[in-house]
Amino acid sequence: MRKAHLDKKMAPIVILLILTSLVLIMPATSQIQVETIIIRPDGSVYPPTVPIQQNGNIYTFADNIYATIKIQKSNVVLDGAGYTLQGPYNGTQANVWVIGEGPNQVPEGTLAEYTIGVDLAGRDVEGIVIRNLNVKNFSIGMYMWTKNNTVIGNALTENILGILLSGSNTTVMNNYIANNKQGLFFGFNNPSDIPTDLYIWKNGFVDNIKQINGCLCDEYPEDEEPHAWDNGKEGNFWSDYNGVDANNDGIGDSPYVVDIQNQDRFPFMQNPAKPPVPSEKLPNEATPPIEAVIFAVSVPVVLVVALFAFKRRRKI
């Protein structure tokens, strides 16, 4: 009778430990609140606990982040270091409409809820460089609406709109822009404020429903200056380009027509842009997933308790 009493006493403990370990290592399925990260005018980062390391005016990701970012300081570099800034858009939300096509897609009275991955918070915020960052699952991946900015070496994927561009003297180069509803959108800050000096080359536009889009005008603005879609030798890659490369120099023999005033004269036949990836961490820097840590701790505990129960039962 004493043996049976001991088995009944120890069994619930073992079962509880096993169930606890399984619950702890199961991923959470509830919706996570989107955090807003701010690079303030004084250069500080809020909240200070986010995995972004500051070195002067360079702000570098140290891990993947589920949040939006607002930049309130000019002349800073946001370096993703190959990590991902991810938002809540899952491809099926009905409370947002495609930029440039009006709100008639949304039932009357419904509030359109946009999430912007990287936003510049103020017309006087300029000179921003965004590089090496993966941006996915936002209404708008990046909203570049001020002047003198550079977007280089990023990946914008699975957004409604990859880049919304309405600021002058902006360079968009070597970005992987793929699987968005719209890859890049040209907009006006004001009806008469047409962005000028836009330089867009060495990007890869891949399988976006619309590679390029822009504000719909009743009449084409004749005073709009053509933008540079190439550097005189190299342009961009377009997955829907149907031209040929007879001389096998890697450049299409005919232009990719963006609109009546804009042409990529030297479209790439192969995509020159790739999504950035994090550099390898040193062994002592590696951070194992929390699930692995919990599993590594809980399994030995369960085994020790089970062994203890077995030995006690043998003695009895």
C-alpha cells in the first residue's frame, strides 16, 4: 500500500513538469501589439530597451523587431544589419485601401488603419540613410516624403506598398522590392509640389502586382521632369520585362517603359539586388531561442524527478 501511495504522489509532479515544459515552449498565437520606436530630435531612442544600438548618428539593429519606426532627427543612418522590421499586415486586411486608388474599397464609415514601417516625422527631417533592412508586412514599408534621403540595400516585401516616394533629391538604389501589391509609388506632398531629382537604379522589382504606381491625374503634368531610372549604363531589374539581350551583356536591348516621360533605358536581365542577411555572430555572441533554453532546462528536471521516483520505488 505504501508503494502505491508513493507512485500516486510522484506521478502528478512528473506530469505537471512535462506539461509545464510543453506550454512554455509552445509559440504564442495571440496578436502582439505593434510598438512604436522613435529616434528623437536629441538622438535618443525610445523606448530605450529596443534592440537598436546607437553609435553617434548611426542606429543599428541588433535583432528582428516587430514595430514601426518614426525618425525625428535629421542626418542619421538607420542600419538594419540584415535584420527584419515587421508589421501586422497579413495580406487580407480589408480596412485599408491601395494607395492612389481611393477609399471606395472600404465600407463607408470604416477608419483606414495604415501602418508605416519607417516614417519621417516632420518636413524638416532630411538627410536620412536607410540601409541593410528587411521591411515586411506593413501598409507602407517606407514613407520618404522629405528631401535629400537615401534608401540603399534594403528588402521591401509583402507590403501593400513598398516605398512611397514624394521627396526631392532622393536616391533609391540596390533594393529588393518584391511581392508587394505596389512596389514603388510616386506621390505629391502638395498638388503643385512635384518631386524632382529622383535617382532609382540597381533595384530589383520582382512580382509586385504593380511594379510602379503614382497619383492619377486628369492630365499628365507637362512640367514634371523625367526621373533617372539608370546611371547611364545600368538600370533596374523588372520581372515583367519582356525585352531581349541579343549581345548578352546583361542589359536589355530595349527600354522598360515606366510611363510616357520615364523609361529605364538599361534594364537588367538578372536581378542585381538581394535581401540583406545578418552577419554571422561569434560563438560566444550567439543567443539561443528562448524555447531551446526552456527545453534544455526542463527536460533534465523531468528526468531527474522521474529517476528519483524510480529509485524510491525500487527501495520500497
